[in-house]
Amino acid sequence: MTSTATSREKPPKGEATRARILVRAAAAFRDLGFHDATMRDIAAAAGMQVGNLYYHFSAGKSDLLYECQRTALKLLLDGARRVEAGPGTAPEKLRALVARHIHCLLVETGGSAAHLEFRALPPARRASIARGRRAYEAVLRRTLARGAKAGELRPVDAKLAALALLGALNGIVTWWRPEGDRSPEAIATSYAETLVGGLLP
């Protein structure tokens, strides 16, 4: 009984290794850029041989890029759906979505710009990620539209406003560095005040 419960609490060794590799790959993509980071760089950062890296990600950087994007998108979408279904006014939910997005990008995925390399994915995988992106954008658009209808937000083009928000949020990874003088929490607070404040009636 004890061993069964423990196995449910801890991810299998292979999954834990893959998760560790993704964190290291995200850091390499952040520091070196996706196109300049090599499998050798990522293997060295993960403390393993290149051959072992290909064992977990047989298609190389393409596999790693897809998994980085898929993981980040799942975190974003799960969090956004919880915010949308929860209590609060539209401005409160929008602030929560902004903060959640920044936390995901800078803390949970290490500030990687991998999600910006969308067009580097193979077509089939690009289509899969695109579906998730549309679902995430839809949450933002519904929040904006409901807020405008309730008089809590200014009436704006929800699609363009959502894209503007996403552009501002995703762009953070192009300049943020872990050793910088602004913490993810401070950035989230500032961005929420600026982006949501501009949408208030």
C-alpha cells in the first residue's frame, strides 16, 4: 500500500528526467537563443551525454521546442480557465490573468522565449499549439467582452485588445533575466496596473 501511494505522488523517473531536461532546455533557449542553442549545450546544462538527451527527445531541438511550448501552454490555459470560472469582477480577473501569465513565463518556465519560436515547429505540431493558443486567447476575449457588457471595462475590440495584451506579456521574455533588478512579482504588479488600468472606464 505504501509503495503504491508513493508512486502516485511522485512522477516516474523518466518523466522527472524529461521535466529536468525541459527546464535546462528553456534556460539554454533563453540564454543562447533557440537557433544558437545546440543539443550539446542543452545536454551539458542537464548534466548528461548528448545520446541520453536524444533517448528522451528523439527529434532533437524540434521535440524540445514543442514540449516547452506544450507545457507552458497547458499551464497558462489551466490557470486561465480557473480564473475565468472563479469569482471576481472583470478587472480583477484580468489582473489575475496578467499576473498568472507572467508567473508562468518567468517562474514556471524560467523566462524561456521558446514560445516565441512558434513558426520553427513542424506543421502538425504547430497546428496543435495554435489550437491551444486560440483557446487561451478566447478566455481573454470573453473576459474583456463580459467586462465591457457589465460596464466594468471600456468597450474595446476584444480581439485586438487580447492580442495587444498577449504581445505585451510575451515580450517580457526578450528582456527579462533572472539576475535582473525586477522580480517576476514586481513586474506582474506593474504590468497589471498599466495594462488593466488602461481598460477601466
